[in-house]
Amino acid sequence: MAAYDFKAHRLFMEADLRPGEPLALDRAAANYLLNVLRLGAGDSVLVFNGRDGEWRATLEPDGRKSAGLRPAEQVRAQTRAPDLLYLFAPLKHARLDYLVQKAVEMGAGTIAPVLTRRTVASRVNGDRMRANAVEAAEQCGILSVPAVLAEQRLEAALDALEPERVLVFCDEDAAVADPVAALAAIGPGRPLALLVGPEGGFAPEERERLLARPETVRISLGPRILRADTASVAALALIGPTAGDWL
Ligand code: SAH
């Protein structure tokens, strides 16, 4: 990561990346590279698709409105997303955009909206969440865009959790205690899940179910009630260096 070229523009593409095989850019991407960034023929862009690593590609404009990219050389090999399933009660619009972008930047591997008793949003726009995940991945230099799952009920999400996956449960009702010690006790390399609840908090029966699950680590994020988007960033910042992929 140290030798990483932060100045080059990074673009996520769905297509396979192979040396010399041209990639067609859609109108919006072509317009952005040609008319916003003002790149021209032969300029370099970094491309990744989540499967084939990162490639340096050269721009081949075709007029002012369309362009292609030709991958020249692979500059980084493909890496895997962190094994961190991020479960959260979806928020409305702008705050949901923020929540998804920040979760990707902070190391979530899979984005999983869950509907709880007190969740306000009942439908979530998966395409919009995916677009936010791609944008964050382009921006923060990672090579695998976290998968965005369809929304599911909390109970179903808990039923689907593998028994060995450690669930970090952020609970504003937990006694304020050192979350770093609790997370460090998990140890490195374990499959992880993080759960952050809705603005209205968890219902008593949800909390009961969560606390009955083995391999659940309930943490407090301090003596103040945080908004869900803040709680997510705070929790991910604590998980990274204690039990996550910073280790
Ligand atoms: N029940 C609260 C607000 C919930 S805040 C109320 O209505 O007063 C939204 C979510 O953020 C919570 O479900 C929890 O997962 C997380 N959260 C907020 N503050 C927290 C804290 N101090 N410790 C742990 N988790 C917290």
C-alpha cells in the first residue's frame, strides 16, 4: 500500500480485465475522464473489477463523448474482502449513503441491511447502496467491492450466521466498559459480524435473542447515545486494530 499511486484515477469496471483487450466506457465514465478530469489519449487510469486485480489502462478517446480503456499491465494482484459482515438497520437516504460509504472505507466485507422491530425504512434501494459501495471502493484503494445483500429480517440474518462467526453487538444499554479489551479477547483471524441497530434501538425480545447467542460480544461505545451512522464508524474503528484485518 505504501507505494500506491494515490494520484491516478481509479475506476471500477464489471468487465474482465485482460492485457490489450479494450474496455468500452459508458457515457458517464467517458464524460468524466475526458471532460471533467480532462484526460487525453494515452493517459493512464487504474481499473479493477473485484476479480482480476488492479490494472493500469490507457485512455483511447473516440471524439469528445466516448472513449475506451486498454489494460496494459497488472499493478496489484487481487485481494480478498475482509471477512466482516456488517449488519445494520437501514436509515433514510443521505445518512444511508454515508453509512455505506464509511463502512466500506472502514473495512466491512459484506453490507447487510437488516429490518428490526423499530427500523423506520422498510425498503432499501440496493442499487443505490451498491453505487455507494463502488464509489467508496474506488476512492479508498481497495480491490474488492463489498457485496451488498438484499434486506432481510434480523431473525433471518441471525439464523443464517455461521455458529463460529463472532457477532459484535453494539448495545447502548450495555454497561460502559472497555470495548478494546472485549474485542481484543476475540483474537485475530476470526470470521466477524458487526450489528448496529436502528435509531429507536432494539426491542427487548431482539436483545434477548442476541444475548442468548453464543459467540456474541456485546460492547458499549461509551456513555453517550450515538446516532447509528456514528456508532458504525466508531465500532469499525475499534474492530480494525483489535480483531480485524489491520492485525
Ligand atoms: N435506543 C436508543 C438509540 C439507538 S442508537 C434511543 O432511541 O435512545 C442506534 C444504534 O447505535 C444502537 O442500536 C446501537 O447499536 C448503536 N449505539 C448507539 N450508541 C451506542 C453506545 N453508546 N454503545 C453501543 N452502541 C451504541
